[in-house]
Amino acid sequence: MGGNTTEHINQAMNAQVADETALLEAGEAAKAIDSRSNMVYIDADAFIGNPYALLGSVIEIRKVDGKCPANINDALIEFSPYSIQGWEIDETSKIKEPIKRQSIMIDQSLSLEIGVLAYLSTQLKNDASFSIMVFDQAAGVINRQLKSWNDGVEAWKTANKELLADPEICYIYAVIGFVQKYVIRKKYTKFDVKAKGGAFGVNLNGQLYTSSEDYSLDVRYGLQPVILKRPGGKGLEAIVSDPSRNDFDVLKNIALSGKAKVRSLL
């Protein structure tokens, strides 16, 4: 074998390493770490100490260059300084202790298909992957069956008629639920005999990947929104629990684009 080939290394990995792993399909990977497609995932460090403060927050999506966002690269979202007040949390929605999800390996392509991990795509090249462990640290949902929620929504609508009527605001969403996820990751790079380092290895799809990094921690928040306003300046007479796919995809894609601007964290 030549000195610059990894074939013998990979043969040894396949023959001797028992804990071979493989990349999952996107749907399986999302299910393994409970990355829900009906949530928007954001970075919100200000809420680490009290993620329940996210509940009742209101998100505005404004026009860019006179148009409602059709392209996520031109979009702008903001947390409104005016939140919905008076609601009560559904106590059964809280988790008593952290929930560990399944450990998985991801590459750049897979990360882009999983909402909570999409932010990692810029750190992954063709020959890199991440070993991921995900924990649900906290969760909560507003109890919308209680009168206090409806009263809070009506009070917000009365106090913020100018926002509902503002033609520059395309969408307004309220946050009714959240999950705080801890993402623990270690980066691996495909083995190269010409490169140095990489004491820790993993057999990924029959190829040796090595890592010289320690584990690192990221915190991400999955938000469950309901829509208060659609384009045209009209507020909804009733809150819908499942926004139309087009409306929701606008919010989700904008958040994943990393172009969100925060006007106020309440």
C-alpha cells in the first residue's frame, strides 16, 4: 500500500471496530432527537436562566423593500416589545428532569434538513461530521383552554391595533410553547494520513473519521407559534393552533437563515 492511502486503515476499521455507525435518513434523524417540523428553532441566550419567559412573546415579520418576504435572504423578523399577558402554563407540559434523545452522526447535508441542527451546516465541510447528543432541558406550553389566554389575546389586540393595521408588518406570531434543547457535539474529520492529530476515532459508513476536539455545548430553543396576523393588515378573529404551511414556512425558514433581528427580548 502507498504511504498516502487510507485503504488499509478503513479495512482495519471494518474488520476490528464493532461500534460502526452510519448516517440516518433525515426523517429518522429528526425523530431520534425529537426535532419537530412544526417548531421554529432559534438561538436566544438571554433566556437560558428562564426559558419560560419566551411564552407569550410576539414575533413580527416586516416588509423588506416594500414587499412581504418571498426570499429568506431578504427577510427580517423581530421580537415585539409587547407580549401577551395573563396566561397560565399547562403544568403537565413541563418536564421533571432532562430527557436524553438518541445520539446520532450528521454531515452538512443532513444538518440542513433538521431544524434544530441547521445552524451547524456552516461548520461542516465535505469531509467533516458531528457526533451529536441532544437533551431536552425544559419545556412548556400555554394552557389555551383557560379564559385567561383568550382574555390576554384580546387585551393584546386592543392595545396593539396599530401593529395589526400596520401595512409594513406582514405576519405577527405569538409563542405558545417551547422546548429548550442542549446540543452536545464533537467534530470529526475524515482520516487523512498526511494530517496530524485526531486521537479519537469513529467508523462512519466504513470510513475512519478522527477528532482532536473536546465536546462543546450549544443551547437552542424550539418555539411553537400561532398566527395573529397575515399580510394585508387583518388580524385573525380567532387564534389558529396550526398555521397554514406557507405562513409557517416563512417563519421557520427566516429563523433558519440566521438573519433574524431582535428589537426587544421583552
